Amino acid sequence: MIISIASGKGGTGKTTVATNLAVSVNGPVQLLDCDVEAPNAHLFLRPVIEETKTVTTPIPEIDLGKCNQCKKCMEICRFRALAVIGDTVLTFPELCHSCGGCVAVCPEGAITETGRELGVLEAGTVNGVSFVHGRLRVGEAMSPPLIRAVRDRTWANGLTLIDAPPGTSCPVIAAMKDTNFVVLVTEPTPFGLHDLQLAVEAVKILEIPMGLVVNRADMGDDQVKAYARTEGIPILMEIPFDRQIAESYSRGDMFALAMPAWKARFRRLLEDIEQLAGKGTGAQ
């Protein structure tokens, strides 16, 4: 079973939920941190990194000796990553989406592909949790290919938790797509409600069952709960604005380990998700 833990905005507690759930279940569990622009699950899990791999994406390389300046490559590229100027073809690697269309349409076979570095993938383990995350290269704008490289490590069987990027843009879709359930983490504030509504609409398009975790639930107002009732979205867990939880977080610890009652609650959270998704993971 694959569970994606997402949020419409940053700072709602998405990584808090993902890491505490990972350490609460009994049995094998995998955590993929797909927030490659700012990965932070490792700060709490502290895994032993056993593998580091550079991730690249294919970009076009032009053989000007074969090119006849027909402009077919430029015309097919919707991202303007190629420009034919006189007898020269300019490439703009940062704009390329690695679709391979230019290679396919070139009548002279003048275009091959080379790799452009996106970032690194790191994998390791800690206390029975299998961990993988990506680190996007500084200045790089193209995160979905790196997210897909992290997603490629998803177990064929067992429980996989995905810590998705915040928001509702392409990186989030890459992290949520083809998962069995989405947990949306929100907070009871006007900003939290606004961005939750955007996230819910994105999940609806993907047609994935979902539920809510409300963090800092005893602050703000009741608009998030009212919205959840209107939309028929179950609230699976409420986490209060608690000093002990905040202190644990500030130390980089997981409060489910410091407070055993919460470990049991996170196990019930998984059971509720399994029931709503209609799947079993074998983890308890």
C-alpha cells in the first residue's frame, strides 16, 4: 500500500505526520521523502545513508555536421528549449522537459541525448524503516524527474509512505500520482482552509481516496471541519497545539516515541486509512 502525505501549503506538519507514522507501525515500512527542494524527514529519522546516486535527465545534443536546419525540432518543442538561428541550433537545457520529441522528428538523425544533473538520491535505513530521499541541485527548477527517481524505489509490496512537497503544482502531482490514499495535513486557519481546498480539488482530479489530519487543532476556527463535513472528507486525526509535542519537534525528535499514547493513535490512523482504501499492509 502506498500512502501519500501532502498539504496545500508548507508548515502544516506534513513531515511530522509522515515520520511519526513511520516509526509507529510494527512491521516493514518505507518512507520516501519526495520534497526534493527541501527534504527534512532525515533530520528526524536520522538514517544511516548506504547509497548515494547522481540523478540525471536526458537533454538534446545537436550534431551540426548532420543538421540541415529544418527546424522540426524547434517546432515540436512546446517549451522553447531549442532555437534554430542561421546555421546554428541553440539548446536551453533548463527549459527541456526530456520528452524526446526532438530526437524522434529529426530527419537527419542529428540529435542524440546526453544527461544533465538534477541532484542526488540517497537511501538508507534506521530502526527497520527503509528511507529514500532526493536532494535537488541548487538552482535547478526541474524537480519532477528527481521525484520520479525517488518514486521508482517504491516497494512492490508492503507499506510505503510518501512525504510529498507542499502545494498543488507539478511536483506534488508527481508525488501523489498512482498512490492508494492521500492524507492531507492542514491547520484550522483561513490560510490552511484556502490551500486545503486547492489540494482537495487536485486529489479529486487524480481520483484517489483521501482523509484529513488537522494539526494544531485547538487553535483557529471551525471552518476546516465545516468544509470537511460539506465535502464528505473524514478527519482521521487531530493533533493539538501541545507544548510537549513542540519541544519534541524542536529537538528533532518524534513525539510518538516520547509519548507512547500517540504511537497507538498513529497505529489507529493507519488502520483507518487501510479501511478507507480497502487495502491491508500487514503492518500494525
